[in-house]
Amino acid sequence: MWYAITAVLALLVGGVAGFFIGVAYLRKQLEKMQNDPAMIQQMAKQMGYNLDKKQMQKMQTMMKNKKFRP
């Protein structure tokens, strides 16, 4: 019985910890992407978009104006 309770508790704690670690990792990647236009271009190509220079500048200004919470 204690094994089942421990297993369920460990699963819940692991899921919550994994979520917060994933959010922190994604936030850090977005902050790095603000400074590197090549990463923005690569992400856009992976999603199927080809950005020209005007669109790239607009994307960079949008990302710089957006504030990410630490």
C-alpha cells in the first residue's frame, strides 16, 4: 500500500518539477533568441515561414519590446 502512495506522490512531484524546469528552459531560449537573428530565422523556417529583412526586423523589435519574467 505504501508503495502505491509513494509511486503516485513521486509521479506528481516529478510532473510538477518537470513543468517548471521546462518553462524556465523555454524562457531562457526565448531570451537568447532575442539577440540572435539567425535563431529567429531558423525557428521560422522550421515552422514553414520564410522571413524577409523587413519581417525579420519587425520580429526582433516585437521580441525586444516583450518583457520576459525571470
